[in-house]
Amino acid sequence: MELLDRIEEASATPKYLQVVNAIIADIEAGVLKRGHRIPSINETSEMYYLSRDTIEKAYKVLRKRGVISSVKGKGCYISHTFASDKIRVLLLFNKLSAYKKTVYYSLLKSLGEDAVVDLQIHHYDGKICQNFIQESLGKYQYYVIMPHFYANVEVAMQTIDLIPPEKLLLLDKNIESYAGDCAAIYQDFERDIRAALHSGRDLLAKYNKLLLVYPKEVSYPIEIVKGFRHFCRETNFDHAIVSSIKEEPLAAKTAYIVLEESDLADLITQSRSLGLQLGKDVGLISYNDTPLKKILDNGITVISTDHEKMGGTAAYLMKHKLRERIHNPFTLIRRNSL
């Protein structure tokens, strides 16, 4: 167990967690095996010039996680190894939704029986994310995080820095400010919506106005608005942004982009009550595809990333220990509502 060359003074990761990570890494590499004795707190402190408090705190974390155990009068021993265990993954989503479930089930299917995936929800809050990560550091081989944060953002970023880059996979959104060499499968929200709308200009040509319903109550990346405006400026499309489909009366010759399922339902209900036909009198584009949208009202046109591919790609990177950054496909799927 060599620690000196793996303890970095300038690292944002506390020294006791660096000790925990180093011991876990040695177990995963097969250097330390079940039943092996490791130096006591005093011995480790003296050998590696680390404070006794640092080692004591590290050993306490390892005991709590069942990695080491103490035998009175004999010392500390490795009580759990991971070499033959399944891949352990902590999956941190910002929320649960139909398309997030698609990502989840695709990842599970692609990893197969060789993995255990624990799903947690951070609800866009960096503090909640911090709690999950701090309680689980060293317990998982991979930390897969959707980094959509709107509260305690800096706390989230500082905590993500504690995860060794080779164990981190960013999902759905990239973090431009993150300097580590980690894996990522992401959407480029601004460019994606802009490119998708350009691919459907022939369908949009029959409408006089394009309206984006961008809700205030639910958090969506602001880059969606930027990409929408960029497309409309490039094409000289008359456009507007509202927070709810109920803000103004449904108008003929207008195409609507809705992000929330509730606005999708309201628009369909209003169009039926006014006798307006989707795809002819009004256009409808929904954000994020789901199985229901394929059959609802003879098919709802969507702009969407490929959620199934996102989960499958994440699994592939983990299984092959790759650290690539991959832009996930995003397209306009043509159906009858446009």
C-alpha cells in the first residue's frame, strides 16, 4: 500500500478522501485482497507523514462502508474486495420523467447482469448532490451525474471535483468549466434545437408564426431559448416566447413548441375545442420523445435527443473504461402534428 505518490497537497479532495480512494483503488487492482492486513493508524501516519487525524478519519469511512475491519490486538484487515464483484454505479438524475426512465432502462439493459445501479434524484439542488456524493465516495466504480443544477451550483461543482475523473461520467449535459478528463455523453441544447428546426423548415413554411412555450415553474436549460431565438433571427420567422399555452388564445397558422407534457395536453384540448386540426391549421412540436407521442393524435412531431442511445453509450463507456466525450444525436422526428 503506497500512498506518498498519490496524496496531492494542492488537490481539492481532502486528504482523508484521497487515502480512502487510494486504498479502494488498490483493492480494485488486486494489490490488496480480502484478509490482507493494512498498517494501523499510527503506522500509516508515521510511514506517509500524514496526520493521525487524517488516517483515523479515512479508516472510519472505510469501516463504515465495510471495506476494512479491526481485530483487537492484531490491527486492520481488508474485509471486502471488488475484483469479482459487479460494476457498481451511482446514477444521479435531476428528476424523473418518461424520457429519463428511457435512459435508465437502456443503461441497465446495456450493462446487463454485471452491474448494480443505484438511482438517486438531486432535484436540481447542488447541496443534495453533495450529500449523495460525500456519503458514497469510494463505494462505487462509476458516478454518473446529470449536472442540471439551479440551486447551490458552486457546491455541486466543488463536490464533483472530489470524484476521480476516471470514475466520473457526465450525462445529458456537459460542464464546460470542468477541467478533468472524464467521460461525457451530452446534448448541446442551443445548437441542437437550432439545427433541428432548420431541418424542418419545409414543414414550418406553411405557418406565419413560431411560438415557444418555456415554463417558469419547471427548470429547463436556458440554452433552448437561445437556440430558438437564433433560428428565428436567421430565418426572419415571426416568433414569441410564453410561459404557458394559456397565456394567449390558440391562433391559426401558428406553430407551437412545447416542453412540458401539461402544455402539450392543453394545446391538443384547445385545438379540438376550436376545431383546429394539428398539422394543418396549427403546428405542434413537442420536446423530448416518448412512446405515447408516437401514437397520440395520429403522431406528435418531436425534437429530441436519442435517450435510448444515451443510456447505451454510457454503459459502453463504463464497460470498456473509456473517457470519451460524445455529443448525443438530436433530431426532428416528423409526424402528423406539423
